Amino acid sequence: MPVAADIQTGVQPGLRFAAQLDRKGGCRDLDWAGVRAWRPTDGFLWIHLERDDPTAAAWLQGESRVDPLAALALLAEESRPRVEDVDDSLLVVLRGVNVDDSTGETEMVPIHIWAEPDRLISLRDKNHQLNALRNIRLALLTGKGPRSPGGLLAQIAERIVEHLELLLDGLEDQVGELEEDSLENVDGTETRARLASVRRQTIKLRRYLGPQRDALYRIQHDDACWLSDEAKLRLREVNDKVIRHIEDLDALRDRATILHEDLSAQISERIAVSSNRFTALAALLLPPSLVAGLLGANVGGIPGSDNPVAFWEVCLVVAAMLPALWMLLRRLRWL
């Protein structure tokens, strides 16, 4: 079977691809006409749509025969991970970690799924790519894809979190570098900016992985007849991985919090040292300022006003006062 690219949205609006699985690891491509002509007796069908495309939305709400409330949920903007069972079908909302091949940036891409005994409908936003589904699609085209409805759902769950470990490794490396920079007193401004970025990523990932763990747990314990024991076992492995990743995120968050506190303490110490220096300088200059203020008063009786060397005598007195004041401040431990 030749490997074909995804159906282009310009030719088939709203339809990324449709694959009729042969339950032997391969599939047969369908277009919109094939999707409309498909019947459950023809075999298991996987349809991948663009959630925000009007054609896909119209088909889902009209011709798909999906429960109307489930169709509204599949098209909703809200994409927090969750699972709802409707008779023998499942409404699943998950978030996948996707790495952009060109920029290397990561993003949490939502995927909405409607799973039935003989059909699975997945939706993603038009502007979001999801490498996980593309990899499953390529595996099917080469005859090495999933062979059952439960296997397809389990493989989707596996694929959408496969980049998470690499992402967490990258975050851990960044936190390690920031800890070294903190010990070496590297520029605090840049360190705080990088630390803030790591903390934001950690919080964002933790926000979605917690509900995703609960969603995967519900799937693996659902009593849908088409979920085989093998699929549930694979889903349990995925859930265990997500739990470990959540624990790693919590550890990273704690390390980032401690590092933030250390940086704040270093900044406070630098401010305190600077304040002490300014205070000591003000204390050193206070007596000479007092003498200068007294001698500069515009009143009669200023001593030495008629003495041509009085100015130099005052300078000597002030110069002698400074070392004495310095020793006094050192004794008081102000310096």
C-alpha cells in the first residue's frame, strides 16, 4: 500500500484524513464521499477533522449521527482533559505535547475524541499540528498501525504524551543551569527571567496533566465492550507514565520555588549591603557637614574669621576626624 500524505484541506475542507482500518494494521483512505457512504458493517472507521472548520462542524452536528450534546462538546472551545461515557461510547478530551519541527518550541495541543465500537472521530484546531496522530496515520499506511478500536484509542493516548519526557528533561536541565548560575552569582536579572519562564511552563503542564491523569484513569476502568483488556493495560501504562511526569513536575516546581527564594535572598542581601554602605558614608560625612554648617552661619563671632590660616586649620581638624569616625564605625560593626 503506498504511503500517502494527509488529505489537503483545500480539496476536502475540514477533513484531515479518514481511514478505514482493516484490523490487520493497515487502512484504506476515504474522502468525504466515502465517509458519507460508510456503514458500520464496512469495518472500523477513523475520521480526523478540523474542529474549527464549518464543513466539519456541519457534518458532525448533522450527518455523523453523534449524540447532539456530545457533538456540541466536541466542538466546544473548552479543552480541559475529561472523559464522559454515553451508552457504549466515550467522549474524550486530552491534551498532547507537540514539538514544532522547525522552531523546536513545545505546545499543549487539544484533541477531542468520540469513540464508538465501530468508529472513532478525532478533532483538532486548524492552526495546531499534532505529530502523534500523524505518526499513527503513517503507521497505518505502512501496515503497522493499531488493529482494534481500543488499540487505536490507547495508541493515541500513548503518542500524545511521548514528547513529555523530553520536555521534562529539558526543563530539568534548565533548572540545573539556573542553580549553577545562582551559586556563581551570575547576572540575577537574566536568571530571574529564565526562572520565570521555567515556572510558567511547569505550571501550564501541571494544569493539564492533573485532569489528564484522571481522564486516562476513567478510560481504563470504563466498561465499554470494545475496550479490550490489552487496550486497558496499555492505557494503564500511559496513566502510570503521566503520574510519574506529574511527580517530576512537582519536584521541578519545588526546585524552582527554592531557587526563587535563594535569588530573592541574594537580592535582599545586596540591597542590605548597599544600604549599610550609604549609611556609613552618611555617618562619616555628618560631623564635617555639621562643622561646615556652623562655620558658614551668617552671624558675628565666627572664630578665625580674621585668621588667614583658619581655613587650613579647619581642614586639618576635619581630616583628623574622618579616621577617628572610621575606627568608631568599625568598632560598632557598621562597616
